[in-house]
Amino acid sequence: MHHPVSRLAVLGLVAALTTPLALAQGTLRIGMTAADIPATTSQPDSGFEGNRFTGWTMFDALTMWDLSSAEKPSTVIPGLAESWAVDAKDKTKWIFKLRKGAKFHDGTDVNADAIVFNFEKVLKKDAPHYDARLVGQTLPRMPTLSGAKKIDDYTVEVASSEPDSFLPINLTNLFMASPTAWAKTKSWTEFAKAPVGSGPWKFVRLVPRERLEMERYAGYWNKARVPKAEKLVLMPMPEGNTRVNALLSGQVDWIEAPPSDTMAQLKSRGYQITSNPYPHTWPWQFSFVEGHPTANLKVRQAMNLAIDRDGIRRLLGFQALPAKGVVPPGHPWYGNPKFDIKYDPEQAKKLLAEAGYGPGKPLKVKVQISASGSGQMQPLAMNEFMQQNLKAVGVDVEFDVLVWETLFNNWRVGSKDPKSNGAHAINVSFATQDPFFAFARFYDSRMVAPRSVNWGWVQDPEMDKLVAGARGEFDAKKRDIAIGKLHERVVDQAAMLFVVHDTGPRALSSKVKGFVQSKNWFQDLSTAYIQ
Amino acid sequence: MFTYILKRILYVIPIGLAVSLVCFSLVFLAPGDPLSAILPPDATTELIERLKADYGFDKPLPVQFGKWVLRAAQGDLGTSIATGRPVNSEIAKAISNTFMLAMFACGIGFSFGLVFGFVAGYVRNTWLDKVVTGIAVTGVSLPHYWLGMVMVIIFAVLLDWLPAMGAGAGGSDAWAWDWEHVRFLVLPAVTLSFIPMGIVTRTTRAVVAEILNQEFVQALRAKGMDSLGVFKHVVKNAAPTLLAVMGIQLGYLLGGSILVETVFSWPGTGFLLNTAIFQRDLPLLQGTILFLAMFFVVLNVLVDILQSIFDPRIRR
């Protein structure tokens, strides 16, 4: 491939420096880890990588994430809705005031009719545009959403099945597609071949399993997020070494998740490695079922103190942050927990002795883990490292290694189910940017199987009270404080064995400028350009 | 001859049924949920049950199988759960990409294999024979995904001569028969050609050596036939075995190589299967396996018929 530092490029640079607004530059080509282009139906598949690449690029939601800073925690900001408020009398109803002037790429208005249409695609079973495939990708992320209706052209009322202050955060996962574009074929499969949203990138061309091409949408409502690059090309490359080779040979400018053993080589060849801790937690989720040793608080605390998290970071090429809870200190939800999660094997031994375990009666623990999987980082190496740490304080760990998909099925059925094979903990990493995902589904006593993933059967009235308190607090600042209180309880109860947070490494060619890696699963591709 | 061909074709029916049963049931033995392609991992059991009903996965397996076979017999392999696109069109596109790759790989592998094999067969137990056999053994023994990675590092990363992955700068939809596109074929095709080259070399060497030892060859030579004439007889006698071996190798290559196509992100059937497996996209997985299996069956019938033309004894 060519690496031309031609006269043209120099002229371009001069032009960029001498004009007040740099013109759109270059084609940004990204190698994703997904095996296929995530669904372009407006509700992407492939987990949050899907939302990152075919969600936030071509589409907007009522509420969005602030992806502008690498330093501060990424919070929810207005998107297609300029403002929202819960009905003071009936807290199951929300009023969303829509932004005027936002247009879909086909030129039609983003108005209340369009927004209600998009709610109906996953809620209204008899609507022609209702689609089970979209439902699967959407409703698990907004469990209390129950309806939406138009109040006027720029006002929508959204309803939930119970008072839920998390709903505006959940709604970042509902992307708005152009009803006019859907109506042309009345099929989401056809719509996906030429999707129309209102996001900063416009669809150009899709070759399934090979590439998705987009171009900048100059008419985007948020002028600060009109893309700086002219075109964006996404290519699926599930194999880590293939991504690295594609970057090294100049076929792409940016790759997601370079394998940790290639980082040194990439850095030495002048590639940029960007990373930033994001709302991801890699834990062992404990079983609280009676008779399980992990139902004992001292055992859970001891296991938390037995882990050498710096050792694990070394194992991961330092692409991880040691965990001190569900979210890191400094996060608005961190609160002020009393139990300090750190490496203190002596204290761990003492706590185990107090719990009745010692050299004469070693503690035996069974953990269900996977050999690979999305977000699981390097599960085998990390778990074996922890097994050695725990052995050193007198805990014998037995692993039940499962295929990723099976581990997920077991996660849903809970620790009491025979499929869980008597496991005392399960190792499933998760996203924590939404309070439902980070807390409610694990610690609300109603969230046991089959409702959600309170795998360990946590039945703690105090946590129930705190979850309900946070969910029922509609003032954003006060809600953060309420979630902080819940987090304090979670950490003090050592409800999980908290290990690390991922840092989402990416490798970029030196030609890529302007990219800011925010503390989020999603990233703003609008600021990046090629120079 | 006609009865023989008819018999061979009729055999395809029971084989096809058995193959479809295996294709259908095998994917259900694998762990995971058939709806994992469209459900996030933390979807509730309630929602999963609801969608299972929507997609008909709540019906008993024999009922699902019956419906699937009936549709497949009419040429409809269903719709991909993950993409909503018809499985037929997904396979058609992937097979054309794999076909292109396989033809190139066969071209390279069979030509070198035949030349090497004939040379080694004619000059048995000389240093040249040992060199050729060495190459053949290496070709068969090297894991081809490893070879692919090494070639990418040398020719794409270090020398910057050829692209590391993909099927053309604009994707396979924009394929054209010019060097700008064909260069994308070179590394995966050469990688894939090593195994058929090795196998064809070894088989050819053995068959040629055996034929050369037979009495009829000595008789031909004693009658004064020149080397070229003898060679023609050797080729004719070696052809049935070689055709069978090449047919099987072609079948393997047309089935697509999951590893090589994944290493090169080549959008063929191997890459398609890989995606279908990871997404647990059952209709796509079942459809692709069935298509490839049937393709293999048909290819074998064709080879049988061809063999019988070259060697009428087979018909008896």
C-alpha cells in the first residue's frame, strides 16, 4: 500500500491551517471485531460494538451520551429530545420535548410522529412495523418501557410500567429511523439495505460481511458533531491478527482491540494506542444461596482481599484498571464505601479464619467461567491467576469451564438451578453505564430468574430499598447520590469479587487525528479525521 | 452406461435425506440459544420464550425438521435470523467468492502437484524425487492458517506487495478482473493451494510409479513405442485415481476454508459459516451446511461418472 506524503497532502495541510474551518478530510477506515456488519435496521445487533458502529453513526436517540471528554465520566445529555421531565403527579409518565430542526437524511422532519413510530416498532404488536428482531435487541435494555404517544408535533409522552428514573438513560438504546424510508418497502430487512436515520453519518453502501460505507451528513443538527472526515468505512475482522496485519499493511487506519501481545510492536512502528477505562466490570458474581460458603460476608470480603490486581494488570499489558467496586472512585455513583477493596492476603486469611476456614478446613469454591467471549478479556489466564492468589490464602478454587453461550444461559437461570452445577460464583463481565445494568438487575430481589440476572439470589431488603429509592428519585443529582448509597452497600457487602475494568484499547495510524477516547462503550467518530 | 449413471443419481436421494437430517440435528447439539443472534446476552428468559414462539422454535424438533426439509426441497433454505436476508442469496454470494478462490487455488495446486508427481514418479529414488517428496510432505503438513499468517507478514506487512485481507478495495460487489482486484486473490489462493498440491503430488507419484512397474508398460516399450507414447498410456491409466483425488480436493476447497477465509477476511462460505456459528444463526448454519454437503455429494457423483468414462471396468 502507498503512504504518500505528497505535495497534495502538504497543500491540504497548509489549507487546513490557513482557513478558519478545516474542510472535511479523508476516509476513515476501521477494522471492527465483529464478524459481520452489525444490523443496520436501526437497532443494531453485536452488543455494544453494534451500537457504537451502526447505531450512533447513522442514528440518534432521544437521549445521548456525552462523548466529548477523555477525562470526565460520560453522562447522558439531550439528543433528539431537548429536555424531558417526569409527570409530577404520575411518575410513570415522562414528557419529552423534541428538538426542532433535526432532519432525517431523507430530508423529512424528526417530529413526534416519527418518534412514536420508533417506539411502536418494538412495543405495538399489531403495528405493521413491529418486528420481533428489533424487539430482541431493544426491550431487554429498557425493561419498564410500556408506551409512547404524541402530545403535539414536538412533544411526546413516554410511559413506563412503574416509576423508573432510569428510563431516560435506557432510552439511549432506542434509535430513531425515518418512517418515510421504512414506508417505501414496509420491511426492516429492506430498510437495512439503505438505512435512513438522523445521525452524523449518512449511509452510502453496504456489502454484507465485508464493508459499510458512510459519508458525512453536513446537515446534522449538532454542528459540533458534523464529521470532520469525508467518509467512514467499517470492515468486520473477527480475527485479532488479521486486524493488526490490515493496519500494518495500510488497509485500515484504525483497529478495535489489538491483541495485547502486539501493542509493543504497534507502538514501536509509530501507531497510536489509545485507551481509557470505560463502564465495564470484570467480576465474579457470588451466590448468596443458603448453604453456599459465599453467602458468608467474611468469605466474600476475604476473597476480594486475596486478589493481586496489579499482577492481573501486568498479565493484560496494563490494559485494565484495578476495580474497587462496580464503578471506579471519582464516578458520580461511587459513594463512600467503608470496605476498601485491595490486595491484603494477611487480612484475607484472618477473615477466613473468623469464618471458620483454615489449614485444617480449607474453603472450597466452584466457579463457572468461559474460555472466551465478548468483554471477557482473557478469561482463562485471568481466572488461573486468581486461582493461585486464592490458593495462597487457603481457598481451593475449582473451575467449571463452559462455552460462552452456555455460560450466558446459566447466568439467566441462577445459581439454584441444576445447570449451575452447584457453582458458588460465575464470571460474566458486564456494562455499567446504566444503573439498571450496573445494579438493579443484580441486586433487586425481584430480578431473580427468569426475570433477569440476579444469578446469586441476592435477597437483601436493604438493597431492595436502595434500588427502589434510586429508581424513584427523579432529580438527576439526587439520583446519583441515591445510586452512590446503593453502591456503598454493594461494596460493603462484597456482593461480587471485583477484579478489573477494561480500558478498551484501540490502535490508530499516525494519520488519524482529532479522536478523543471517552470513558464510554461508545465513541464519537465525528471528531476524527485523516491528515 | 445409462443405467449406471441413473443408479448413481438415484443414490443421491437417500444420501441427501440423511445429510439433511444430520445438518438439521447437529446444530441443535451445540450449546447456546438459537435466538442468541438477535438477543443480547442478558435478555430475560421470558423474552426468549416469547421470541422462540415468534420464530417457531417452540415447536417439537420433528415438526421443525419436516417444515425445513419441505422448504429446502423447493429450494428455499429460509431466512437468516441475524440479518433477515434469505439464506439462498447469502450462500449464492459466498459460494461465488469461494468458487473464485478455490479455482485459483486448484489451478496452482493441481498444476504443481501433477508436474511434481509425474517428475517424482519417473525419477524415483533419486535426489530430485526426494526434493519433490519433501515439498509435498511440507505442503500437506503445514497448518495453512499459520502459513497464511506468515505470508501476510512477509508479502503484505514487510514487503508491502500484496493486500493483507479482503476481496478488493471496494468489497466483492465491486469485483473486476484486473490486477487491482486479482492481487487480493493471490495470498489466500497460494495459501489454500499447498495442501492439494502436496496430496496430488504424493498420489501422482505413487500411481505413476506403480503403472511404470506394470508389465503392459514393459510390453509397450519392448514393442518399440517411444517415451511420449508410453507417457500417454501412463496418463490414461493414472487418470481415474487422480481425478478422484482432485475431485475430493476441489470439493474441500469449494466448501471453503473457515480458517483461511477468516485469516484473510475473504467473504466466502468458510467466513459465512464462521459468522453463522458465532451468531448461532441456525437457518444460515443449516442451510450452508446442507448446501455444501449436497454440493460434495453431487461432485462425487460427477467424479464417479467421469471415472467410469475413463475406466469402463468401474461400471461392472
